[in-house]
Amino acid sequence: MSFDVLEKLETKIQAAVDAIDLLQMEVEELKELNGKLGEENQQLKQNHSQLDQENQQLKQQHEAWQDRLRVLLGKIDQVEESA
């Protein structure tokens, strides 16, 4: 083989090695990003769960207030009827 062919082959091999190194760094960055996004997703799920619980509590409180209001309105109606 001629010296030129070996130099071209070496250049191509070096370019391939450099490309592989860059891709490996990109893979590592993407793995880190994926981990961060996974943690963020988990936190958002926890927040969603907490908000669901709070929403349920507020709905129950709302229903309790509606029941109290109905009772009071019923009492007012009874007072008006007896008057």
C-alpha cells in the first residue's frame, strides 16, 4: 500500500474516532437530561396528586357549606310559614 492510502485511512479512522467521542458525549448529556426530566416528572406527579387531594377536600367543604345553607334556608322558610 502506498503511503498516501495509509494517510487517508488514518485520517478517516481519526474522523470516525472523533465522531464516536462526540456521540458518546452527546449520549451522556442526554442521559443526564433524561434523569433530570424524570425527576421533574416525578415532582410534577407528586404536585398533581397533592392538588387532586386538595381539590377533593375543597369539594367536600363546598358540599358541606351547601348543606348548611340549605338547612338555614329551610329554617327561614319554616319561620316565614309559621309567621
